[in-house]
Amino acid sequence: MTIPKDIVSNKTVLITGGTGSFGQAMTRKLLDSYSPKSVRIFSRDELKQHDMRIAFRDDDRLRFLLGDVRDQSRLQRALEGVDVVFHAAALKQVPACEYNPIEAIRTNIDGAINVIEASLNNNVERVIALSTDKAAGPVNLYGATKLCSDKLFIQANNYAGKRPIRFSVVRYGNVMASRGSVIPLFQKQLTEGKTLTITDERMTRFWITLDQATDFVLTSLSMMLGGEIFVPKIPSMKITELAYAIDEAAEFSIQGIRPGEKLHEFLITSEEGRHTVQLQDRFIVEPEFHWWKASKEHTHERVPEGFSYTSENNSEWINREVMRQLLTLNLH
């Protein structure tokens, strides 16, 4: 799908969690291809901002704003004059969120509320929140907080009233080049001569590259009406096949499923499937509220009755050779 150049051209963009993997990739894409007026990087870590400033060679379109999404007054100031928001800030590590539940709630839920209210107060045009497959039928606290966040952003359209601001969500699976994926862990274990640790050999996961993720977010930004959850059609892979793609001679030990971990991930549950439509490259989960049905319904093909989208029932799979090629392109 072609991304209209004017969707962010000469506009001010703010990325929460902007020093993370997604934030840096989106910033690079925006500056190289879309001519934004400025890109504001909003995050807590001054060292990462310093490193990013150097990596981007002090591009004069970049603004680095220290702050935490827990701090609404700081967000209120940071969002003055902003046209587009990509909300990527979150606590994402499943074990850390399980052990520190209140902290996860304060960042992932309270932070979402603060982004919404500051966006409404500043009349931002479009807001896209990044979600995760773990938010669909969640079994851990991280997924539960992101499900709550998703619903907050969808319902934020109620608060917009007649103002043109729109809120939508993008939900996708594991990102290959991100710091939090299992791929860097496997590579580290191999470098150290260790046996790869796998929780269950039956496990499957969705996979997407950073470049695909940023393109998908931008195309969703261009077509959003407000209230949708956009889900890309992406391939699955068994975790054992991933291990062999990284090293054909890999040896691994089975550790057992960790608390809050699934064998297979959902991107769309069967309940959501009842109000989901599809295009060639994506699904769109439509909101089930009168303000949507009245005037905003997408006119796309509806998915079949009983449809769900899981990493186990996926029609598209990555083989070892394709994964090796993707890793070569995305990790070097």
C-alpha cells in the first residue's frame, strides 16, 4: 500500500518512547522520506537521547524532550503544536511487569490516559498507539495493561466530540530487530557457547521486521478514521525452527512455559473477529459503538464467521532460509 507523502509532510510529529527500536526506525524513515517539519523524541533516558542525537548527526528537525508519560503536565507542554503522535512508550518485559504490577499499570495505563488527555487538550490531528499480540486474550499483566490501553485509545474518540482528532491502534507481533525479542538472546547464548533455552518446542510466534512495522504504522495513519485496531497479515514460525535458522546445528533445552506465557499468540480473538474486515495486507478490527456505525464504517470484506488470527492457525509461515535472509538484512 502506498503511503501518501503529505500524511506527515511539513507536520510536527511526536514519538513517545522515541529512543526505542521502533522510535528510532520511524524517525529515520520520516526524516529520510517524508519531510516532516520536526520530529519530537519524548523519552526518559538522557543517555539514549544523546546517543540518538549523535547517530542522527544533529539533524535540525529533531527535538529531544526528556519526560515520562506518567507526567501529564510534561506531556501537555511537549504536545503543544503537535500534529501527529505515535505512542510507543511502555513497560514491555513480561516478567518485569509481573513482578512490578503497579509500575506497569502506571506507565501502560495511566500513561495512555495522559497521552490521550494531552492530545485532546492540544487538538492533535491523529494519534496511533502501538499495541502487541499479548493484548489479545491476555494471560499476563503486560498484555492486560495493553488491552486496557487499546480500549482507552479507541474510546478516546468519544471524548473528541466534533473535533477532527482521531485515535487508533496498531497491533502486531514480535519485531525481529528489537532489543526485547528472543533472537538477540539466542545469538548471545550461541556466542557464549551455551545451549539455547526454549520454554516449549510446540511454541509459535508472529514475526515482523522493523521496516515492515514502520510502513504498516504509516499506512494505517493514512487510512485511519478513528477507533480501529489495525493488524498486519504477517507470518508465523515455530520457535524451534527459529533456533535452527539462527544455527543449523543448534542444541536447545526445554525449560517449561514461564508464568504468563502462551504456546501460541493471538492477534485477533474470535470475539473480535465478529467485527473485523480485511484488505490484502491487513485486518481492521472495527469498534462496536454507535458513533462508528453511524457514519464511519469501512466498506471492506468481512472475515468469515468464527474467524480468529493466531500464530498457530496462520496460513503464512516463514521457513529457515527466509528467516536467515531476514536476519541478515535486519540485524547487520
